[in-house]
Amino acid sequence: ARVRRTPLLALDALPGILLKAEHLQHSGSFKVRGAANAMAGATADEIVAGSSGNHGIAVARTGRALGVPVTVVMAAGASADKERAIRSLGARVLRVDGGVAERDRQALAHAQRTGALLVPSSDHELVVAGQGTVGLEIFDQAPEVDTVFVPT
């Protein structure tokens, strides 16, 4: 899957502040950077991810581009709109009772049971490296930047 080089936008209301427009990524968030990096060159017959939404969308989109089936494990309380978006990209969604910890446990169990490649949303070297490319772009586009704020 391709990752867009997103623009830095000057904010009229806040002079000197630039906004990295990651909402313009194909998946709608920066999460595609990590998913695409982790999945590049994958040889597994299936990809699995635990997600509340944006990561699942990114993995589903990347899987579709690579021609690899994707299963996204979502907690029961996750957004129905996010689930529809994931399904619209051709991924299978498994809903599980419990929260994020149970969702991630079930995603890992699915990977172990099926041999699928597990692509976690964070705390994974290739995912973090891919997501970090946003910083490289910022400094390439605006070398004078001396502070970056990352909302959580």
C-alpha cells in the first residue's frame, strides 16, 4: 500500500504553527504508515490485527493492496462505523467480549492458531518505524521546526 506524503498546513489562527495533515492519508490516519511498513514483504497467508478502528482500517487497506486476507479483532464496544469501514475494505472482523487487553490476547491467539502475521497497533519495531516516518517528513518539509507536539 502506498503512503501519502501529507502536507504541512499553516494555521491562520495560530501564526508559526504548522499542522501535519495525516487525515489526508488513504486510510484517514497516520496508522497506515506503521501497517504498511510492518506488512511490506510479508509472506504470511493472512494478516491479523487487534484494533479499535484506525489501525484496523490501515491494515485492511494495506492487506487489500497486497492481496493478503486480513482479520481484525475488535472489542465488543468498538465503533460500528469503524467496523463497517474495515469490512468495506474486504477484511473479516471478529468481535470479542472484553476490552483492549482481551482483544489483543484474542488477536495473538488467532495468529498462533492460524500462522497469520500479527500486526499490532503499537509496541512493534516495524510499526513504530513506519509511524515515525511522519517525523522525517516534517523535518524534510520544514527543517526549521524545533518543536513537534503529538496529541494523544
